[in-house]
Amino acid sequence: MTPRTPSTIINAAGPSAAPAPNGEQEGVPVAHRVFEGWLNDRLERLRMAVVGIAAAQAAAIRVQAELAAACPPEGYDSVGLFASMVAGDVAAVMRISTGSAEWHLDFADQVVRRLPAGVEALAAGVLDLPRLKSLEHATAPLDAGLAGRAADLVLGKGPRAHRAGFTAACRRGVIKVDPEGAAERSEVRRRGRRVWVEPESDGVAVLGALLPAEAALACQGRIERVTDAAVAGRGEGDGRSRDEVRADVLVDLILGRCGQPGPAGADVQVIVPVGVLLGLDGEPGELAGYGPIPATIAREIALRPTSTWRRMLTDPQGHLVELGERRYPSPAQVRHVRARNPCCMFPRCSRRAWRCDLDHTKPYAGGGKTLVENLGPLCRRHHRVRHHGRWRVTQPRPGVFRWTSPTGRRYEVRPHSYLDGENITLDQGMSGENDRPG
């Protein structure tokens, strides 16, 4: 099916699509402005549709909860099969299996009873269903009172920039309201560590491992460093993708092949509040690349004989600050920027900073200095978008990135806060016509 040309339906796009006087504005052709107006119209329609879907899902959950809690009159269910009967009818209405229907009924019953604020947020379009599932899953080990407190903590700061950030916030909220229980549950999970092989078709298999988070990240760091060296030193005839090289490196390291040295240091960054180090409070620590961990685990990692400590000073919002003067960032500057902004600084991108380029916010060729206040991590895709896609970005304060899209939408990406572990992206609406990127 051939897509319709946006300019043929532009009148529905409203004022933002109106052609600028004299054919162009800020050097942007009218056709581009018209196209961006059409994009804005569709984005607004999509936003409204997403909000409507969330409201409908909340309504369905409330009905499912009523069905799950229904009690038939005396003598109606003499053999005790009412719940199975309801699940069967729900399965037919929703066109799913009876097992899935039972899960939906149980989920609805749990969230309506234990997390009413979460259901309200779904109805209002603040949350989507996957976020509500993350909240329910994280609070499942808690009693109703603690679950409500954790939900209030999480929902107080909104849906976060993406689902991974919201899920991490859910884990953090549970640790904050139940630090002792979180430590006990972590200890139980760590005792369940294991390795397994799962056969797949076509001559391949999955090798999996359940490990303590810091051990898994150390393994990943080691694999990535050896992969970097292998990719940099490979010959012209080596056509393997990076993923293939990474998989081969894993096998070689485990089997001791290709002369790789034995266990080597791997940076695993754990941010531990000083009160936790001193045993004065139970605030969760932060394992870079993973998220919140119980205070007992953070303290144990920090106090290992092989651990080295670096002091991190933060402002009252928990954000980091510093200086340097080089064309290419020094290792210390790279560590600082990645600690300050642990993910790609493009709005709502969750790619970890260690997999990103370090970009000069004000280009070096245009007089931008190689200081941490002029650097930020950008993944390769968004690096190209920033420099070739008419997006505009400024860094008014170290680690704060203000973006304006080609359609005039504005976003503010803030640095990671080491007080509450949050990475915040704010939608700031539409820019004025004169502020739109040229």
C-alpha cells in the first residue's frame, strides 16, 4: 500500500502546520514545515489514542476485579467450581486461554485491592499497563500497607522516561519501605545462583546464568573489553558481527583459549551513601548498569578488600560537578560524565552510557571546550540524529540537556540523582515558532 503524501492532508494539522511568511523561516523550506505540522497532528492523535487505551484497560481491570471477588448466593455453587466457571467465561470474552484468564483475574484483584493508586494512574493515562505490571510485580512480596507506601513513593514522581526507569524505581521503592525484607529476599535469590543450557533448534543452544548482579556486570565488562580488543585487531577476512565476536569471546574465556589472561579486574561501580557505609541507615545503594540494591549488599561490596573508593560530591539535588581542558576527554572525564549521566542523553533513550559516544554539546569545531559541562553520552544512532536530523540541544547546567525536536517539541533530560536513583526526562510541550530548530 502506497503511503499518502503528507502535503495532501495538511489542512487537518492546525496552526503549527501553517506555512511561514515569504515561503521560508529560519532557512527551512515550507514543505518541511508543512511536513512537520502533519507529523505533529499525528503525534497528538497517537497521544490521545494511547491515553484512551490506558483508560479502557483500567476499566477492564476493575470489571475483572469485580468478577474475581464475586460471591455466588448460597446453593449456587455446590461443587465449588464457580471460580473456574468465571475464568472460562472471561477466557471466551477476551479470546484467551483459561490459564491466561485466571492470571488476568488474579492480577486485577491484586492491583484493585492493594494498588488502587496505580489503577487510578492507569485510568488517567499516567501509567501504561506494562508499568502497572512492574509495580505489581515489585510489590508482590509486601503486605498491603507496605505495598501502598511503595506505590505512593513511586507514583509521586510519575511514569519516568521509559519502562526500564520505572521498573528500577519500583525496585528502589520496595527497598526503601522494607530494607530488611529486601536484604533477606536478596540473600535467598543469591543462594539460587546457577548455570544452565537450554537447547534451541538448528544446532544452537542458550547458555544462561543467574548470578549476583555485581558478578554479572563484572563478567559483562570483561567480555566487552576483550571484544573491543578482538574487533580492533581482527583481519580483513573476519566478517563477524560484534555480537558474534562477543559470543566467541565468552566461549574462549570460559575454555581458556586464545591466550586470554586469567581473571582480570573489571570495574563495577557501586554508589553507596556514606550513612550506609557507616551502618547508620538502610538507604538502597546503586549498582551502575543494574539499579538499586539493598544496603547490606552495597556495604558488603564496598568493604571487600579488592574494592577501591572514590569520593563523589553532589549538589542538593544529588547531581555531580568538575573540570578539564582536552580535545578528547580524559579517562577521568569519561568516568565522570558516565557517572553523572548513566544513559544516552537523548530523550527517553535507555542505552547505557558505557555503550555510547561522548559528544560535545557545543561542537569542538565551533569553540566548544572539552569540559564535563560540555560533554554528554550519545548512543551512535542518536549521535547521528543530533548532528544530521535538525534536533537542537543545549546544556544549561552540567548534565542537564534541553532538546528541541524538528517538530518543535521540547524535552529536558536531567542527570542521574544519587539521592533517589532517578533519571528524569521532562516533556516541556511545544516551543514557540521562533524557537523551533532551523
